[in-house]
Amino acid sequence: AGLNDLVALVADGMKRVNSTILSRTGSDVAMIPEVANHLIASGGKRLRPILTLACAQLCGYVDEAGKDGDVKLAASVEFMHTATLLHDDVVDESDMRRGRVAARIKWGNEASVLVGDFLLGQAFRMMVEVGSLKALDILSAAATVIAEGEVMQLAAAKNLETSEDAYLAVIRGKTAELFAAACEVGPVIAQRSEAEQAAARSYGMNLGIAFQLIDDALDYGGTSTELGKNVGDDFREGKITLPIVLAYRRSDEEERGFWRRTLTRGEIRDDDLATALSILRRHGTLEETVARARHYGETAKAALDIFPAGPVRSALLDAVEFCVARAH
Ligand code: 2DE
Ligand code: MG
Ligand code: MG
Ligand code: MG
Ligand code: MG
């Protein structure tokens, strides 16, 4: 259960993904591998490349003539993810990532952005090597959609009237799209039907939505030890996540005043995060956010119905439970 079965099923492929990652972060410019490896070697779960390998395997992908198509696409997905994290910590002014200081704290915002750009370039070169124009289309579209999600989020910042739909559009873009693309390229390189491509995409999309809902609940309800990043980052940035959208509607005038001062005007005092958490708890919106995540998780699982039962499908179902129950 958990992620273990899935990790075991793709272990051989992941070894090759990891060595590909290592070789493709190489550069004569010393700071590039230094910054990249700070993040890459920091014990991430590699969830997205695991999903790529697993969805390829689920669809019976056979590696013809050692081309390593699944491995290179998985490594591309992890590079895209790493690039987004390097950029994300700059955009969010975050100080911690995976239990370490963020790259931007150690090397600066400039280096963080630029090494992210390097990794993005390397990701696209690997996709080209794989030679599937469809996979290249899916992953390059994902890059634009991720950026759109982040810009939508920027536009909604501090706006307490943000709707649930607007919030969902943000997390579909900034997080779920990469999960969807990571899964969809599996059946694509296995040359399976449109229906199977759509099913894998739907699994990834709904899993990604669930994943970000949990992330947003944990930004208030988690601890920095379990998350490996500081709690309260979203609050300090005036980010309007689902726990806030739901709580603001239910808040009385005094509570609304609190949200306007902190989230809209950014006047934040030492004990405000604790107060925010107590208001969210009073209105039950962290539990409700987790319940929504569970709902999207169920939709993700149902999307796998068209695939044959077996160890890979079972492990993908378990991965949903892992993401919904995850502590980090
Ligand atoms: C996670 O949100 C979302 C990450 C997407 C970041 C994408 C950026 C555009 P969170 P945490 C910045 C860059 C796009 C590229 C390179 C294609 O809640 O809590 O901020 O882990 O995540 O900080
Ligand atoms: Mg962030
Ligand atoms: Mg962010
Ligand atoms: Mg977050
Ligand atoms: Mg943040």
C-alpha cells in the first residue's frame, strides 16, 4: 500500500531516470549542477516521473532497441517539475524546500530562475530525442498551462471574493496539468487508443487537483517538520486558497475584518497565523478541503476502470490514497 508498490514496480526504470537526471544536469558552468543537485538530491518523492513510467507500463510500453522513451519522458517531467519549484520559491518568496534552505536563499533569486530555465531547456531536448511529436505537444502545452495557472493565481491574490471556480482553474493549471501530462504521455508512447490517453490524463488531472488541495490544507494545518517547508507561506503572501474561499463566506464581520487586514492589506502580526488557523477550524474548512481532495481522488481512481486489473493499476489506485493521506 501507500506508494511502495508503485515504487517497486517502476524501480528499474527509476534507476535509469535518476542516472539520466544526473547526466543531464551536467554543465561546464559549475553553478548549474550545484544548484540543480541541491534540489534534485533533496529526497523528493519523484512522484511525477514514477507516474509516467507506471502509465507507460500499464499500457504495455515496450522499449524498442533501448531507446529509453519512457525513461527520457519521465526525466523530462521531473526536470519540468524541478524548474517549476526553483521558479516557485522565487515567486512565493519561500525560504525552505524539502527540509533544506531554498536554492534562492543559498544562491539568490537570479541563479534559481536561470538554473530553472536550464532544466526546462534540457527537458525539451530529451523530449525531442524521444521523437514523439504528440508527447512533445502534451508536455510543452503543460509548460504554458502551468505558467497560465501561476499568472491567474497572481491576478487573484489578496482578492477575498475569489470564487471556487477561479481557485480550481488556478490549481488545475499550476499543479494538476503536469500530473495529467505526466500520465498521458505513458499511453502516448505505448501507442494506445485516444480513450486510454484520455483516461490516463483524467487520472493525472484529478490526482493533481487532490494533491494541491491537500497542499493548500497543509499550508495551514501541517507542521514545517512534516512538510519540509514553512507553514503559513500562503497566508503571508495573501494567497486565496480553498480553505480561505470557504471560510470567508462563512465569516462574521469581525472575522472578515481580520481577513481583509491580513490577506488583502498584508498587515500581518506574529500571532495572526494562529488566529487564521482557529477561524478555519471554527468553520471546518480544512476538513472540507480534504474532503474535496478525497472526492477528486475517487474520480481519479474511476478513470482507471478502462485499464486491465493488475499490479500496476492497483498500485496507481494506492497512490491516490497516499496523496490524499500524505503528511508531506
Ligand atoms: C505549487 O504551488 C505550484 C507550482 C507551480 C509553479 C510554477 C511556476 C511557473 P505552491 P509549494 C512558478 C514556472 C513554469 C515553468 C518552469 C514551466 O503551493 O507549497 O506554491 O510547494 O507549492 O511552494
Ligand atoms: Mg510555493
Ligand atoms: Mg506557488
Ligand atoms: Mg503550497
Ligand atoms: Mg507558497
